[in-house]
Amino acid sequence: MKKREFIKYSGLAAGALIAAGCTGSAGAGPAVKTQPRRKGSGVLKLTYWPYELQLRHVFTVATNSRTTTPVVLTTIEYDGVTGYGEASMPPYLGESHESVLNFLSKVDLGQFSDPFLMEDILAYIDGIMPGNHAAKASVDIALHDLVGKLIGQPWFRIWGLDPQKAPVTSFTIGIDTADVVREKTLEASAFRQLKIKLGRDNDREMVETVRSVTDVPVFVDVNQGWKDRNYALEMAHFLAENKALFIEQPMPKEQVDDIAWLTERSPLPIIADEALQTVSDLLPMKGIYSGINIKLMKCGGMDAAYKMITMARQMDMKILIGCMTETSCAVTAAAQLSPLVDWADLDGNLLISNDVYEGMIVTDGKIVLPDRPGIGIIEKKS
């Protein structure tokens, strides 16, 4: 969705991204002190290559299990400065190494000589082909990282956000046997919030096993695994008794009437995930869900995510910011937005064994944003 369409739908000019010369918003701290804008003499150069993430444990959800996730890593270089980006492709998104590489091969950033024209550049990227949101996110993230570095500030500060308002992040407990779930929960003792994957035939056992080990707040992600609304409502009450915070995508996204019925009766908020991808999907969510899960790989990047947050707040919806299995690049990019949301599920980089970047860290369960320009990542030393 382009800026003028977003403003028409949300009624908020403030929802549009302001890339340079920004000041802090009211109550968010002092105005940003930026470096003088660099007058580069070059053009934007995009580079990309495939990579395979190795998961620390078998990752099982309601619909599949996997031990790896394909990603494509990107860079955009301008006047000797490099921005980093990433596309992550879990199975349900329908993207792959092949599709992302094909999309990126069509991108010609050489036509642009000013990276600060972000609205024009991202509109061009969005118009190349429909869909391909993870591929588009890889360019969006790299462009944000580049521009932040040229300004000399991290994006949370460019947006006027207080990093102290970043929430705790959950850690994900995948579907498994009781012994393995108990072991994973003990390993996650440093976290103050857990996400439990549900949607198979051991839902109650999963929750009871976690609760036998810890009493920290939890929420559940069903990944469309429940088909019967009466069972879903029964589980909602069971989860409320076990001090759950909310339920993410309990039923297939096509069962709109059943989900609305559940949301009206549930003691817990019902959060849309697979049912929501881009800004244009958001308006129909009102009255169907209590809130939304925004992921950069679903919506197309930081620009779209910022607009979705602004629009969702006008719709009085709760907001969870999440991630796929990703390196610290995409996770830290999403974390720049975390002071704006109710909950965060940004543990994708913690689930892998071959991260190539360093970025946000988790201290006592809380997101700590790096005070470095751009999205705040650095390459790991070999």
C-alpha cells in the first residue's frame, strides 16, 4: 500500500514513514540529533546470496516439522556504506530460495542515486511483482539499515521511540513429548514469557507440562490447528485458568465466522497471524480478531510494519510483533519497532546455531536494543 492509500485508510499522515530529519514525538524524548546528510556521489548497489539456517532443535508446529530454514541475505551499498537485509522463507509463506533470487534479479537500484528517497524506492520495489513479501522485506531492511547509518542514528531514535519501553520477548516451546518440552522449558528459564505451540492431539499435555516447570506468563500459537469452535472455546477457558495471555491464530483463517464467534466469547484475546499479511488485510480484521501479529517477512519490511502499527492502534487492536526463524539481522530490524507494541515474540535468532550477525540481546527476558546506527547489527567475527 502506497503512502497516499495508507493515509486515506488510516486518516493519519503521521503513519507515513519519515526517513530523514526526524524529531522525537511528544513524550518520546528529545529531538533526534542527526549527522549532516551525506551527499553521496554513487548509486545504490544491491548484492544477495542464499543461506541455510540450522535450527538448534527440531521445530514442530501444528502443520509441519523442520530442522532448517532457507534465507537470502542482502546488502545495499552506497558511497562506501553498507546496509544489511534478509528474507526468511518458512514453508507456509510460499517463498523459496528460487523465488527470492528470481525477484531480486529483477531489482535495478542503479537507477537511484539518493537512498533518502525511500518512499520512491520502496514503491518501485513493491511494483516489480505482486506478493514476494519476504523478498521485498530483504530490500526494505537493507535500505533502512543504510539510511540509518547515513543519518548516524538507530531507527528507534529516528522514530522518536524510547528503547526502555521495549517489552520482554517470549521464547518458543515447540510441540514435542512431555520430557522434551520439560527440558526445553528449563533451558528457557532466563525468559519471563513463553510461547507454546499447540494444534495437535496433546494440547493440554503441552500446557500442563510447561506449567509443571514454570509459572511465567505464556501465550499459545495454534497455527490454525483447531477446526471446531466449541473445542477452541473450551481450550480458551482452560488456557485462561492456566494464566495464558492470548491465543494466536486458533483456527484456519478461512473460518472467519467461527473465529468471530470465538473472539466474542473467549476470555482471552484472539490474535491474527496467518490471516493477516499486509496493510490492506488489516481493515477486515476489526470485529474478527482482538489483535494482530506483525512480521516483517509477511508484510514486506519495516516501512509496512510501521504503517500497520499506526493503523492497528486507530482500530483499537492489540499488537504482537513477531518473526520467523531468522538471523539477528531481521530480528533486530523488527525489534526497532518493539517499543510501540503490546507483546514481542522475537526469538528467531535464538533458535538457530549459525547466526552470522550480532544485534539485539535479551537481558532478564527483556529486549535490549543496540545503540548503533541503522538497524544496529554487526557481522560476527569468524
